[in-house]
Amino acid sequence: MAPENPTNMADEASGNYKAFNYCVSFIDLLGQRNAAKGQGLLPSISSKAEDEAFQNSISDNVGGILQLQRDVEELDKVLSPDPNSPFRQALSDEEKIVWDEMQLAAVKTQYWSDGFVKFVCLGNQEIKCPVKGAFEIFCTAGYFCMLGLVKHRPVRGAIDIAWGMEIRPGELYGPAIVRAYELEREVAQYPRIVVGQEVIRYLEAHKANAGKEPEILANRDFAKRCLNMLVQDDDGHWILHYLGDEFRSSVTYEHHNHLYEKARNFAIQQLEKHRQLRNTKLAFRYSQLLAYFEVHTPSA
């Protein structure tokens, strides 16, 4: 079976390696280190009670990861273009060809230990609207940041752009992964999505493109929407503004206020918990998160 985009793959036999710029998000499920703390070899189980205890331990370790992956797959279905949508059906055959080209974003998922990576190739000539892929990545990252708080399984992450190559179908390697990972690991700190400067420059370039071709107009629109999903945090870094109006109108819709309240309540609970435990690091992180919620209270 041939790969989906053979031009994106490494041709090892010929020694010709093709690299492209990729937009990448790296999302990490928090708290997994504590779930595995103090564990080693499989225990010796000799009773039903011991088996149940071990099953609970397994659930603590992998249950959240498996649920996260199921949630990713469900959201992918929601974001997939509907070929039977009333809008598409009303188009002429020629217009449908143009429309379908615009819908092709080719965002892929790569599961990574206790998290996942979303990426889209920005140099694939078959993709007429690559910024739509970046927009999907923005929507997915923000959605999971908010959903993680609602489900009491917080995540943090980062989005960046750099070169990479798919060494196998759906398996990205290169600085694109590394830069997103480093932003998540070293900068994000609390449940937020940090957006790198290369992403900002990429979106600004498309926003400034004054061309009139359909693909340019579409890329410009998606770039504007992505930029409207950003806000500058107290440390100067740009973050995905999942409590903002653009995110609400693109992702959370009428569910926004309900999700906001559940997520905020979890942040309050965690702040109080870590204050009582005198866990300075986590208390400060949830204090920062709660401040973000308090500043961006939704309208009725």
C-alpha cells in the first residue's frame, strides 16, 4: 500500500531525504509521573483483592492516556469535512473541486507516551490551504486544554513551526517535534498552550497576503482566526486563548459557559489542595491558571 503523501517521505534507498516545514502541537497529560511513582516489577498476585488493587493501579497509569486517545479520535471525526453538507451540495461541479481542495488539510496524529502530537505539512503542494491545518491544530490544542480541566485530567502543550520529515507514514521526526516539545517542557509550566514565534510570523505573513485567488483568501481568513485565538501571558509568551471570543465562536459554542465553570472549579480545587500541601510549585501554577480564568469571565 503506497503512503498517503510519498513526496513527504524519506527515500532512503536513493539517499534523497525530503524535508518540509511542519506546524506541530505537542500535548502532554500531566500527573502521569506521580501515577507511576514507586512502582517497578509486576507484583505477585495471589488473591482477588490483590488483583483488584493492581487493576486500579493500571487504571491510574494508563486509563487517562487511553481516554485522551479516544477523545482525540472523536474530535477528529467532528473536524472531518462533511461531503454531504448542504453548502457543498449547493455548489456546481467545478466549485466542488475548488471547495474540496480547500478542505484538504491532512492533519495527522502521532501518539507519544502520555500525550500526543498533531502536525500538518506546510510544504505539501497538494494542500491548497495549509493554514486550515494550523487552525485545526489550534482548535484541538485549546479544546483539550479546556477539556482536561473539566475532566480533572489537565494537559499542557505548545505549538511551533520548524522543519521535519515523515520517516514513515504518520511518524514525524526533526526539529519541528523538538521545538514544540521544548516549549511544552520548559515554558508552558501550567495548563496552557504556548505558541512559538515562528507560528506568529507564519500567520502574519498569510494575513498580509493581498492576493485575490480563492486559496489565498481562505488562508488569509484562517490566519486571522488563528491570530484572534492568541493572547499574551504575563511572562510575555503568546498562548492559545481558549477562553476568548474567537475560540468560543469556533469550538465551544453554546457549551462555553458550562465548560468554563467546571474548568474554573477544578482550578480552584487544585489551588486549595496544593496550598494545604504547601506544594509551592503547583500552588503557583494553579494560581496563574486561576488568574487567567478570572480575567476572562464569559459573558452571559
